[in-house]
Amino acid sequence: MKKIGIVVKDQKEAIDKAKELETWLKAKGIEVLIRQNIPAPITSRECLIENIPKAPLDLSCIVVLGGDGTFLSAIRWIQDTGIPVLGVNLGGFGFLTEASVDRLFPVMEDIINDAFTTEERILLSAQVLREGEGIACQTVLNDVVVNKEALARIAHIRTYIDDDYLTTFHADGLIVATPTGSTAYSLSAGGPIIYPSLETIILTPICSFTLTNRSLILPDNVAIKIRLDERDSSVFLTFDGQVGLHVTYQDSIVIQKATHTIHMIRTPGLSYYDVLKAKLKWGGR
């Protein structure tokens, strides 16, 4: 490996660890590119078609030092470059940043010796159309969420699968998630845990008014279209919890599997089931 990127959370502990890692890598003759992650505020701008610069193609891999939010920001930077990414947990819960910071240097030793494996994860592409014109286009690793704002009444979310009407969710909102995102907001809303390398899409209503509305697991080759009712106001659409915008009954939200995937570096000796047990406190008394 000749050049490694480090995406670091805007936090003293993470920045100090990034400097330590940079010194360690440079001593081994590896060039380092550090990108500090300063989260952009959730916004209600009309247009969210962003021209985010891609990560340089000469990076052998990217190491994320932070929490899941930092990891999601790094994925927006990687885009479709195919650069493998390792998440190191310096945040809170950390399903995406599964490697512990105390194992950072042994894991990095394996990586620079090319003794590592990756796991492919699907992403979702979401587009918002208003009167036939695209006003937002985003790619997400975890989820796209339609959610009412504070004090707003229940939302009426008409949902179509490949143009076939499915149902109208009378709920606080609707989550469209990847298997990777099944352990994020969808899980909190009662959705299932899906093994992250599977290729499926999950629909999970948030606090559904109709008790028969439950999570639905769909094949990854469908297109999901969402429309709101004219009665709905103060509804917000968010992409991976990173950016978002207000939506109305005039908008169509179309979500489908993205054309590219990401490659997550697996921590040696740590299975996904180990991650589940650790994060969800399974197996303890």
C-alpha cells in the first residue's frame, strides 16, 4: 500500500489518534491523506443535488476514526470509487465502525500486508421529483426516512412498488433501509435485523396508526415510490441522517438500489454475530 486516507471525527481523541496513526504509517513509508469530518447541518434547502468531490483514486484504503456518523460521511466521500473502508469506533454505539480502537494497529498491520478481507454492501439511490424536475438526488448506506416534524399530525404516506400501489402508511413516518441500515433507525422502529451482506430493501413504518402495518422485506431489484397526501405538512426527508429537505404532496420520492456498492474491511477474528452480541448486549445475564 502506497497511500492511505484517514477520515477523522472533529473530536480531540479522534484527532490525536489520527496523528498517531499518521506517524506510524509514515514510518513504514506509506503516504497519508487526512480528511477531518465536520458534519454539515441538516438543511431544508430546495435543491440537494450535491457535487461532492470524490476521494482520490490512488488511495489504497480509507480508515474512519469516529462513530457511525463519521463513517456515513466517509461513504459520501468515497462514492463509487470502490476504495475499501475500515471503521474504527471512537463514537457511541458503532455498528458501522466495528473495529475497536485498541486493535487499530494490529488490524492496520494486516491491512498493509494485504492480509484482510472485505464485505460488499449495497446502497440505495433516492431521488426527489417536483413537477417532473429532480430537486434532490442522494446515495445512502443506511436509510432514507420520511418523518413528520415536531407537533405535526400523522402522515399519510402512499407507497408504490414498481408502480403497483402497496398501501398508505398512516404513521409518524416511513424508513426505507438497506440491510446495513437494519440495525439503525429501522431497528429502533421495530424492524428486523438483516445480515448486512444480503441484497434486500426494508420498509419500516414509524409508530404506525394501523397495527397491521409491519416491516416488509423486499427484493433489491424493485423501485419504491412514495407520495404524501395533500393534508400533510411539515414533513421532512432525510438521507442517512446527514442531509435532508422538506417535502410536500407535490413531490415524488423514488428509491432503488444504487448502481455501485461499498467494500467494508472486516476485522480479523470478529464475526458479525460478535458485533451483534457486543452492541446489543446479547448473551449476558
